[in-house]
Amino acid sequence: MIIPETHPRYKSLMARDRLVACIKAGITSQQGLIAHGRGEAFDYLIGERTLSSTRRATEVAAAMLLIADKPVLSVNGNVAALVAKEIIELSKLLNAPLEVNIFYRTEARARRIKELLENQGADNVLGDKLDAEIPGIEHARAKVDREGIYSADVVLAPLEDGDRCKALVDMGKKVITIDLNPLSRTSKQASVSIVDNIERAMKNIISALKAGSKSKPDLAALLLNYDNNVNLKAVIEEIRDRLKQEELNVNLK
Ligand code: ATP
Ligand code: MG
């Protein structure tokens, strides 16, 4: 079905179409659809826009990536379906590798994600040589590339699982997540949680990097003054205020 651009839910319907197409192509897992549905529900509550507290988290994330010694960008099946172009652009801007890192791993799916990224222009995709393990999680999900996530100081892990996020933080890494659910274990564990739709978040990170207006000491100061828990609280307050407003609107009718 062709969705007209004037449809009020055009963006959301297009994202669903891309996910379904990527399931058919063996790139995204079926469970990925359910995870996306949970994300959509939170996006509705948020009002499908970037919250101001999230703008702050996004700026901090961009700063963290810019001053990292060895940033790595993790790509799963949903990330590949929704923001392949953007994550490749980010990898080039930062000169950082992408690493295919999927929860329901099959070698065939990992290979297809790598191919999709390379076909779209990525030139540094890790994740087929899983020669190291993240301590503290069960074997199958612990495997990573020694030259990639294992030795990174900053990992961008969008739509990540809570356990793995915690295990990476326990290794001493800074973890930036993108997750629409401010209550998820991932959001609570991360060093910087971007509570936003991944499509908006990736565009905003790229714009912040391209703006490049801050000096290194200014970027470092931005990180020093940031507390992820304080920011999550602000996110929840913004959502609460919006729901209160919605409640008033209902009462007025
Ligand atoms: P956790 O393991 O962190 O407690 P979870 O098990 O509830 O969380 P997962 O299935 O591990 O969640 O990961 C999916 C997460 O990704 C969900 O929290 C969902 O809100 C988020 N998500 C899904 N699609 C998007 C999207 N397009 N943009 C941003 N976030 C999304
Ligand atoms: Mg989970």
C-alpha cells in the first residue's frame, strides 16, 4: 500500500513498513517489531517530538562521542532498518567503527546487517569476528569484537537491552543509549540516555556534531555537569506535564 505523505501518521506508518520489509529481508527479528511497538507507545505519550531535557542529553551525547578516544556505534536489526543512512554518516563523522551487535543472534542475520550497511556506504563494519566476551552476561549475548565494543571507551548502543547496557557500564565504559522508555533498565543504567525516537535522535546527534561550535574544554565541562538520573527525572516531569495538559483538554470538551 502506498501511504500518502499527508496522512497524519505518515512517519510512523513508513517506519512500520521499513521494519516489516527488513523482517522479510532477514535483517530485523520478529521480536524487534514488538520492541518497536513499545517504543511507539512511549512516543505517543511524549507527543512525538524531542523533549527539551532530551535535547540536553543529545548535546551531551554528541560531546561524549566527540571527545572519546575510541567510540564504537552498535547496530542491531531495528537500527539497521530505521537509521542505516544516519548511523553510517555518524560513523564517518566520528571516524568510528560500526559493530553489528544483535540480541537474537544468527550468523545469517548478522551477515545481512553488515551487507546492508556496506551496500549503503559503510566502510568499517565490525561484528563478524566475535573474539571477546563482556563479563557478567550469559555466553551467547556476551560476544563482541575485541577491536570494537570490547575495547571502546564510549559505546553508542541504541535500542539496547538492559542487561547488556549494565554489563558495559560495569566494564567502565560510557554508554549512550537511545530508548523511548525512560523507565527501562537501559535508560536507568546508561551514562547518557536519549529518550527519543531513534530517527529524531540520530538527526539531532548529527546536527550537534556538525554545528561543532564548542571547544574541547567546553565539551568536557558539559559532561562534567551532567547527571543522567537528574535528566531522566526531568524527562519524566515533562511527560507528566504533557499528560496533565491532555487531561485538562479532555475535561474541557
Ligand atoms: P530493558 O531491557 O532496558 O529493561 P526492555 O526489555 O523493555 O528494556 P528491549 O526489548 O530490551 O526493552 O528494548 C526495546 C526498547 O527500545 C524499548 O524500551 C523501547 O521503548 C525502545 N524502542 C523501540 N523502538 C524504538 C525507536 N524507534 N526509537 C527509540 N526507542 C525505541
Ligand atoms: Mg530488555
